[in-house]
Amino acid sequence: MILITNNPKVYDDPNIGCDKEFIDGSIKDVLVAVRDRIHIGHKLLSHPLSGSVKPNETPYKSILISKEAGNMDWDSLQIIENSIEVCEKFVRYPIKCGYNIQERLLADFSEVDYQLIVAALASAANK
Amino acid sequence: MGKYRVVHYINQFFGQIGGEEKVDHKPEAREGFVGPGMAFNAAFGDKAEIVGTVICGDSYFNENLEAATKEVLDLIKSFEPDIVIAGPAFNAGRYGMACGTVASTVEKELGIPAITGMYVENPGVDSFKKDIYIISTKNSAAGMRDAVKTMAAFALKLAAGEEIGASAEEGYIPNGIRVNFFEEKRGSERAVDMLLAKMAGKPYTTEFPMPDFDRVEPRPAVKDITKATIALVTSGGIVPKGNPDHIESSSASKYGKYDIEGVFDLTENTYETAHGGYDPVAANQDADRVLPVDILREYEKAGKIGKLHRYFYSTTGNGTAVASAKAYAAAIGKELVADGVDAVILTST
Amino acid sequence: MKLELGHIHIHDIQFDSVSRVENGTLFVNAEELREHLLEDENIQSVSFEIARPGESIRILPVKDVIEPRVKVQGSGGIFPGILSKVSTVGSGRTHVLKGAAVVTTGKIVGFQEGIIDMSGPGADYTPFSKLNNLVVVCEPVDGLKQYAHEKAVRLAGLKAAAYLGKLAKDVDPDEVEVYETPSLKEGIEKYPDLPRVAYVQMLQTQGLLHDTYVYGVDMKHSLPTMIYPTELMDGAVVSGNCVSACDKNTTYHHLNNPVVHDLFAKHGTELNFVGIIITNENVYLADKERSSDWSAKLAEFFGVDGVIISQEGFGNPDTDLIMNCKKIEAKGIKTVIITDEYAGRDGASQSLADADASADAVVTGGNANMLVSLPPMEKVIGHPEVANVIAGGFEGSLQQDGTIVVELQAITGATNELGFNRLSAR
């Protein structure tokens, strides 16, 4: 498995043992990186639109893909393309907020993304 | 406040000029209402009145799009309307395209609210539903009364600048813009009712139509193309010179089946295009450009294909309803299978 | 399984020295309740407010809404596996304080979402503006982790609702409804000619702030299974879902599941409401595949002719919804799905994150991106300054005079995907 993420909390966690790749960018950048991998045959293992926090609210996203690459998986492609479309639909209307709330918010959003991918990893581990 | 000034756009038939023989009628203007305009006028009551009617033949309009639109618009402008109503066109394809063009251009260039009415399968719907409101009508003039009622009420709303609600509330064909509104019953009850209808095989209307996929499974590749019988089918409107079957230039109501036994090349003297949606000069000079008979005959001779099928099928894709196209394809397909054809080359424009 | 639901109609709520229900008024001894909730070491302070229908009050941010209920007869207790023992509920008799609710609020984690306006245009978009609400404002002890904070507030809400519910135990209900689900065998014998219908309920199960508990079990760790409709009425399903105010199911929604009620309304006459299949919405794709295969398998096993499928939340649950729909339809079982939409502020974007031609019978709770302008209220319970960062809010959402311009998604329950509301879209 490869974990593609822009969330430092996820990337830096020593307890997450699989291969990790850090994307220094936005949610869309993470989605595009995943899409590029799907094009060359990796399979999507977790859903890119994890959680109900909207793409224009949280800056963090972590996605699991297969380590092995085979023939391109149509379902993976459909899901990632639909997810990119949803993301674009939302980031047209950015939510900005005051600096003093910003710090605390970021920590919270980071925690939620972290917990959601941990839950997905738990499912992956039960194989 | 005085009455709203309404201009009504209609075709040669509703304009009481004539039927198919008058489809080339050039645009003209009349004072007051004509034909179905009378019903509209009555429906408006004291709120609005039809001050002028513009009439144009469907063929003239569709085959001279730019010029006709300008002429029609000038005539409409001369009446200084507050609102413009086109049609309703019901299921008539060319009339629908004309109404859609007129209404959308009026809005865009004159800044005047304009509406029309069509049956949901009219090709004009897909072309114009995002540009103007199209009131949903029955598929023939038998639905005139209901159409007038809904169109008149809606036109008044638009003219008054009132807020427009959801398609289900106002009666316009869903145009892809989702609008919230409150139903009588709560969602769960609507779901139970919908399921009961669906299980009983009764009609129901989904509240959210899924996007159209129309995915077609590709057939397996032809095993040996050198032995295959290939047929030519086109929506590019290629027909024998003179268009003996009178296939329409748009909104085709039929397709043709033509024998090319012994024909090795399509020439200016023997074939032409009936399609009104592209510049016909190149196709009229050499119809092989749209229907590659000459090339396939060469391949036949060289053994690259088994043989070119004796018949080709042709229609015009321009503004032709999807439902019609599907029906033609089903019929043509049946014959091709019966004739032992292995593969089809389908050309458009 | 048969349950009698006794409704005690509540028309008013007041603070008083003795907690009781009298002539349709709910009296609350705030001090007593506060002490009870402070038994949880993770909670530092608790305060209460009252919000009645029609008052000029705005509550934000809202975490959960819970209806006070109590078991009067029959096995188990309200909120089994959490507040009560794990014994099976859903039979006997339960009393309900109808018209009252507990609303929990407080700044758990960043996105402060969930607005309830008790009057004005915003009131039309939430069912909770029609209730007499006891608002519970909890502050956690300093440094409490997010997970523990959410749990503390969740339990506080359930405890408060159970405390109030107990007050109804010996009160004569104003009306009693009876709900009964026969066994599969009894059902076939009793209603041989009626179409058999099951309800497939999808529960949010993604992780922190996105969880649902069934008899105290985290549903993300469960395979899809069956449950009796009346078990829901006793609080078998509890919400730990704090995100996406408009389309998350509050515990109140679970207790008053409208699909359950509307199927029961026609049970025995137009259809045979066989039972409920509960399933989850995990992030891991293989889990989605497994669960949707399982739901379809159960539907086939129960021999139903049709199902209603409801979902919860935004984004990836659309994938579960479509999987469930496709696979159940493939078994020859007719489906109707209930969802909501994110069609953009102009209503022109693609409403769902996934789609399929077999989903040809859809009920929608409306477009959650629609902008609404909520006028200022005289009183705001909670934290008004969070309006700018509320889901669906934006820089400038909160205006000088207290007006909030937000997307519908910020209003609690606005586009509920159980079909709780009359809001729709075309």
C-alpha cells in the first residue's frame, strides 16, 4: 500500500508503517497525484472524498492506493475523476477565516483526516 | 400600469399561411394576434396583450439561420415588446429549433424575456433548455389549451420580474439548474409512494434524473476483415441526386435505403447531400467525402475487405430527435443482420 | 416484535425547582441535571438555556438533538449498550415527551456547524425550530483530546434526554401508537398478497466525528445486519456524527425515523414492511464492496420485492448508495433511494459524487449549496463568531448586524436524507 497525503500529522506518524508520499500542496494536488498513479495502473484503496468536511473547509487529504500497478482499473478512475470534479465544485467558494481561529482549526482538521485514514488502515490491516 | 406588450412568433402552419408547401415562407409581421395567439390573448386577461405576431416558414428559418434570425428579430423589435412568446412547437423539430433560436436570441440581443413551449423529446429542448425557459407541453397541438394556460401564466411572472421556482412548480422542462422548493409531503412519504408505483409497474417521476450515460458495449473486433461484408450508414444526409425520398434537411422523419450495385464512385451528377447543418459544397461536389464508396470499392478490388454491402442507409442527423435516431438504427440494424453484414462504417459530418 | 409508543405532548418548557411533567409543560431542575452531567470528569462546566418555537433565538453550533424517551414496559432501556444494558429493546411500551428535545452545543473541533433558528426564514429549514428545546452547553476540561471531547458531549446529550425522559414514566400519554413487525414466517402467512418491502438504512461510519453506534457498537466494525424498526424507537441507533449539519442524522432523527413511520403507515394494507437492513459507509473501498454485497444478499434472502435506501453524509457515501442500489436492482428488487444534492450555489453542478442509470427512482432532500440569509436574532446561544467558519459559511458570512449568509448545509437537518422534510428540488 502507498499512502498519499498532504497532512504532516499522517506523514510523520511512525506508527503508520506503509509507504508514504508527501504532497506539498492542496487537496486537489493530492487528488491529481493519485489520479496520475491510477493512470499507470495503481488501484484506489480508500475513497478520496473521505469524511463530510467539505474540500473548501479542510486543507488536508490522505488517500490509500495499491503498491502494485497492473492494468488500469476503470472503477478507480471513475471515482478519482468524480472526486476531482466535486473538489473543483467546492473550491470555487473558498472559506477563509480569521488568523486566530485558523491555527486551532488546522489542528482539528488535521486530526480528523488522520483519524479517518487510521480507520481505513485498520480495515486494510484486517486482511 | 398598462398592459405588457407581447409579440408572438409562430410558423407558417399556425400562422394560417399553409402547410408543408409553405415551409419556405419568408418572415412577415402582422398586427395583433394570429391563430393560437387568440387563446394567449384571452389567457392574459387585462395584464398583457399581443401587439404583434411574426410568422416564418420552418424551412426558411432553419436553412437561412443567420439571415432569418436577423429578419425575425428586426420585426419583433419593431413592436417594442415587453415579452416574447414563441410557439408552442410541441414535437415539431424544425419549429422547435426555430422557436428556441428566436427566444434565446431575443433574450441575448434584445434583453427581453422570452419563452417557448415544446414536448420533452423535441430536439429543440436539448439545444435550448439552458438558454431559455421551455414550458413542457404534450406532443401535439391537442395539448394547445394546457400549453397556453401554463405559458401565459409563466410569461406574466417573467415579465413582472417575479422569482421563478423549481421546474416541477412552474411547468418548465428541467434545465439542469436545481432549484429548491417545498413539496406537500415529506421525502420519506414520497419515497414510499414512489416505491409502491415502481413495484406495481405504474408510472412515477424521479426527483433527480441521473446523468445520461448511454454506454454501449463495444462488439468484439472483426476476426478476418478480408472476408467481411462492410456496410455504409451515414447521418450526413448523402442521397441520390434530387433527393427522391425527400429526406429533410433537419429533424429527419425518415431514412433512405439506396442501391449502389455497380456504383464505384459518387459524383456531382449522381449524388448530393440533403443535410442542412453543414456547408454542402464539398459534399455535393463529391459525396464520397462523406460516404466513402470509392475507397471501399478499391479495398474490395485489392482484397482488403470481403465486399461492400449492396445498400447504404442515410438520414440527416441535424436536429433529429434521439428517439427517432434510435428507432431508425434498430430498423436498419435488423436488415443489416438479416443480410449477413459483418461490420458497419458509420459516418456523420 | 411489538411496541406501544405513548406520546405525552409538551407545549412548554420551564426551569423550576422540581423536575416534572405537568399539563404538557416540562419543568427542569437545572441544578440537579447539571450535577448529573458533571459526574463525567471530562466535563468542566455545564449550562442550560431554553429555546421555544417562535422565539428570536439562534443556537449554534449544534452537535446533536435527542428526544426524551423512557421504557415503561418490556426488556431493556433507552439507548441500549450505552446508557442502558445491552438487552434487546423495541418491545413493550415506551413513553415519549413529544414536542421536546435536548440540543447539545459547544466548540468541538474546528468546523463549528449546525444552526437552529427558532423563528424567521431559517426556522423553515430545520424541524427543530418546532420543538421546545433544552440547550445543553458543555465545556470540556482543558486539553481534552478531540475524540474524548466528542464522546463526552455525546453522552451528556443522551444522559440529559434520558433524565428528562424518565419524567414521563408515570404520566398518562395523550395518545398511543402501536407498531408491530411479525417474523418473516408470520408475515408471509399474514400478508401473502402484499408486496414485501425492506428499508436499507445507511449509517455514517468514517471515524472521528463521523460515527454511528448500534447498541453501543461502532457500526464501522460491523457487517450489515437486520434490525427491527421498533428497536430504533428505543434508541438502538445513536449518532456520533457531527459533520455536515444538513445531512447528518441526529439521534432525534434515528428515534423518529420517517421512512420507518411512513412504511408502517401502509404496512398491512398496501405493503408488508418486512424489516430494516442497517449498513455502513466506510472509507476503505473494499469495505464498501463487502457491505453493499451483503446488503443485497440480505435483501434477496428476505425475499423482498422492493427497498427504500436512505443515506447519510456527503461525498463518498454517494458511492455506497449507488453500489447498494445497483446490486439490489441486479437481484430483481426495485429500489427507491433518498439523497440530497450539492449542485453548487447556482444549482448547475453535478449533484452527486456518483451515479448510475439503475438509480432511476430518486427522492431528494434539496440542494445543500443554496444560499440563505438568516436575519439577526435577539439571542444567540452558543458561539456566534463561528458563523464565518461554519460549513457553508465564508469570509463575510457574519454581518455587522448579526445577519448570517450561509449555504443551506449549515442548518441542522435541512436536507436530511431520511426524507424527514418536505424540501425537495427539481
